[in-house]
Amino acid sequence: MANELDVVSSNDTALATDKPAFSLKSLNLSQKCPAVVVAPTGSKLSRFAFPKVKFEEGRRCRISILTEDVIMLKLHYHPEVGSIICDGGACCKYCDKVSIKYCYPCVMYETDNAGRCVSTKVEPKLLVLGGEMYDQISLLSEIGGSITNMDLLFSCTSTQYQKCQVTQAGAAQWMNNEATAKFVSEYMASNGSKVMDAIGRTYTAEELAAKIGDPNAPIADQKCLSAEDIGSVFNV
Ligand SMILES: [Zn+2]
């Protein structure tokens, strides 16, 4: 019986219309296949455990950074491969341009357009910053003595280039709600290792050769994007 669909007989609408309704709960799908998630309709599954934060003009984001230390990396963009984290190896033979990124695991609050919280819900995300926004964060960290004990408001000034004005917005609110704090702690414990998934990865010379072709082809023959193009790619 446990393997069959449940008829939800307590549903008044179903009784009134004689329409049978079913639930997935009794199938124990997640138990049989841990990669499967059963949730109420309206819930969404994201491709990455920490999707990149995307800023939008006219909408303020309220964010709390989760780590005092920062992930620093160099990033290429190749149109056929996507983002490539630079290891100074074969990647540099295919792409001459490189941009420097600073990344933090963070939580984004559910807010209105002005950045005011509308619930206690938070979404774990990856904050990917260029030098200019990182300087603003560094300054706030220096003034406050810590970057993780505060909420930050990001007021986007350019959707295209993902530029924001960053201001401090009081103490970190997610810590004040017991359920939210528990969710964030557990999420970081079980998904922390996937924090970089959304930004790209490094590739061996063999992998790049298989994907793109001859690594000795002159750079001029390869399509590489400028820093501005990379900015707009982050925006997609
Ligand atoms: Zn490289």
C-alpha cells in the first residue's frame, strides 16, 4: 500500500466534485532516490546549491555575507566552454582576457523592492564581486570590524554591468530567527562544498583541447570576450 498513490479523501473539494486527488508523499521517492525532491507546487529547484546573486536596477537586495574570508579567483570566459577558472595553464592559451572576482557565500532575504524584509525566508547564494564592489565591502568590514555581523543593502546602479552601491543595514537579521539560523547552519554544513559550482571550474589541457581544438592555434583565431562582455555574461 505504501507504494501506491494516496487518495486524499480529506480534501473537501475532491469529495464535493467526486474528483480523486493524489499526493506524492507516500511514495517515499526521496528515500529511494536521494537526488529527487518532492515539494509543494510553486517550489523551485535551482541548478546550483549557491546560485549567483543577480542585481537589477530599481530593486534593492538585502544580503548577509556568511564568511569573514573571501574566495579570490581569476576568471576567463570562452563562448564555447563558458566560464573557466584560471589556473595559469592551458586556459590562458585559449583566452587572453581575464577578470578578477571576489566571492562570498551569502544569504539573500525575501524583500520588497526597497529591500525591506517581507518574511523570515532566506536563500543561500553566491555573491560574485568585481574590484569596485569588493572595495566597498572591504571598507564596511574594516569600519564594522566584521562583515558577517551586518546586513548589506545592494542598490543596483547598472543591471548591465552588475554595479551596486553597498550600504550597511543594521545587524544580520537571519541570526535572530531560530528556524532561519538553523536552516542556514544545516545548509552550509551539507552544501558548503558546492559553493563554487555556479561560477565555473578549471579545465585540464586535454579537456580544453577536446572541447575547443588545437591549443597551439593563435589566440587571434580564438573567440575571447572582453571584460565588458564578461560583465554582460554575468547578467544573463
Ligand atoms: Zn588562464
